[in-house]
Amino acid sequence: MRRLLRIAQREYVAYVRTVGFWLSMLALPLGMALVMGASSWMEASSPPPALVLIDQTPGQIYLAPAREALTAKNNIGRPRNEIVAPPVSLPADPAAIGPALKPWLAGDNRLAGKRKLAGAFVIHGQGEAVAVDVWTDNPLLGATESIRSAIAGRMEQDRLEAAGVSPELLAEAKALQPKVTDYSPKTAGKASLLTRLPGLIGFGAAMLLWSVIFTGAGILLNGVIEEKSSKVLEVLLSSATVPEILFGKILGVAGVTFTVLGVWGGVGAVLLNVFAPAQAADIGRVLFSGGLLFYFAFYLICGYLMYASVFTAIGSFCETTREAQTLLGPIMILLTVPVIFLSQALRRPDTPALEILSWVPPFTPFMMTARAAFGPPIWQVIATGLLMLATVALVMWIAGRAFRAGALSTGKVDLKGLVAKLRGGE
């Protein structure tokens, strides 16, 4: 045990004392802020797309609703698009308008200020035969659906008015809205953020496990490959047992990973308590009610130990990271499956597919963590917990044999040779 702890301490100190570790920790909030603010920054740093809007219907009755829909404000309070005057006299034939604007739509000619014309919308016809021609090479412009809805609403209004419905009655009908109140069967009262928090926390805990596995297992993999190529593993094997080295490395890197999570989790908790104390109290109440925090911790530890053992064993057979990437292919495919289903767990925790995946050991930590807040049957919690303990023990036993065989191997090991080494325990 003493040697195991020394190895764990060695692994922990080897990473924590580096400048890169602290730089990466500082870069984490900056990266998150950049990701969350990228959309707003892009919206604020570029002018809204310039669009030409032509209404050739009698009385141009669709011009105003179409303009309002296209120039609606985005999340930072700026118009999503800008309506500009046509840069050239346009023909009366709707089909000829696009070709007339082609030099500006293609970017060969520019509008004032050297702006490109992003698109043109031509409304023509009358009655029930109203049509909209959209001229643009940018399918992600996002304005087509807006103008379609606006014109459809006006066409519906015209049809009802033609049937004798007064404009006043139409306005009153559109203003009618039902009063919708969400109730929670758990509290027998109105639903609140507190009633939705367990599901959100479960989803966040599952994603946290996923990120911990990627971060910690990646560090383990690269560390083992480096030590094998420099013959450090052979020296360690001469002074400590395989379980001590394997568990020591896993515990050391786990300490590194949870140090990062602990630092930023603590910072986040402090900020939340300062700026949103009510929400912080709700989160704490959810985590500590019914042992949910310990439930999350159990599956987090089991999932980390299972995948960390696999990654460490794989690293012991590789001389370079290129070889490791080949062996990691199936593991990476396995790790993409939970991400696909986690969003379903947030909306439909009772989906049969999620319950089935909860019994498949590679997915059990993720699925049960996401389902935990919705109160799965207690027998499923106990049974999947026992399944995880048995799986972790089996994986770590196999990983120990593989680690010893890989650490002492030289050159590339094919599948037949790997099986032979595992059987012989050499």
C-alpha cells in the first residue's frame, strides 16, 4: 500500500508541478466563455445580411409583415437582416428579377459600402395564388421560414375577412391565449426550477463523467506510452508489483483530474452563492436529498476506474500515440453512444432503450447517472451497482495482466500474440 501511494503521489506531482497544468486550468474558463459567447460575438462583429424585398401583389399588402419578419431583432437586440433598395431597376416579370440581380447576388458587383447582396425575396400573385421567389446562394440565411410564416398569416387573415369575419374579431381571436400552468406530481403543486433540477443535474453529471474519462484517460494513455518508450516502466516493475503500479497511476491521474474539477467547481459554487443564492440553495438541496450526490459519486468512480484501466492497458502495448489511436478506435465508438442517448434521458427517462443500455456495463455509469434523478426502481439501482462493481473488478484484473504483458513487450503486438500473452500472464 505504501508503494502504491508513492506511485500515485509521483504521478500526481509530475503533472501538477508543470506550468502547462496551471495554464490549462486557467484556459478552461476562457474556452468556455469563448464557446458561449462565440455566437453573440459573430452577430455583433458582422453587419446584418442585406436583402432586397419586392412585393408585386396588388396593394403590396404583404410588404409590411414580410419586412417585419425579416428585420426581427436577434438575441443581442440587432435586426437579423437589413432591407435595402434594389441596386438596379428591376423588370416587371418576377422570373426575371433574379437574373437582373445576379451580379450583386454572386458578389461580382457590390452594394454601397462594398457589401454583398445576400438575397432577394420577390412576392407576386394574388389571392390564394400568392408565391414567394427566394434568390440566394446561402441556404443557411434563415429568413425563408420567417417570411413564409408572415405571409401565411396574412393570407389566412385575408381569407377570413373575405368570409365575413371582421378585422376586429380577428385581432381579438389572435390575442386569445390559454393560461398554461405546470404542476409537479412529486410536490403536488406548481412546477418550479427545483422540480426540474434533478433531471438537469443528472444530465450534467453524466456529461461530467464523460469529460473526466476523456481527460484523465488521455493523460494516463500518454503517460504510459512515454514511460514505456523511455524504459521507465521496466524500472518500476523491478521495484513494485503490477497492481501497485497500475492503481498508483490511476489514482495519481485521478487526483490531477479531480483537482481541476474541484478548483473550478469551488469557484463556480462561490460565484453561484454570491450572484444566485436561491438557485445555489436549490442545487444543494437536490444533491443532498435522497443520497443523490453519493449516487453520482459511485457511478463516477466506477466509470472512471473501468475506462482508466482500459486506457492504461492499451498504452502499455504502444510505443507511439499513433499505435494507440488504432487500438482506441472501438473505445471511442463506445464512448460516443452515451452522448447520443443522454439528451433522450433528459426528455424521456422512461424510454426502454435507456433501461436496456443501463444493463450494458460500458454504458451503465452514464445511463444510470442520467436516470438517477428520475427515481429508477431501487432494485435496478442495486443490481446495476453490483454489476458495475463486478465489471470494474474484472476489467482491472484483465488490465493488470495486459499491463504487465504490454510493459515487458517490445515492438508491435498483434491480436494473436496479445491473447497468448494474456493467457500466459507473461
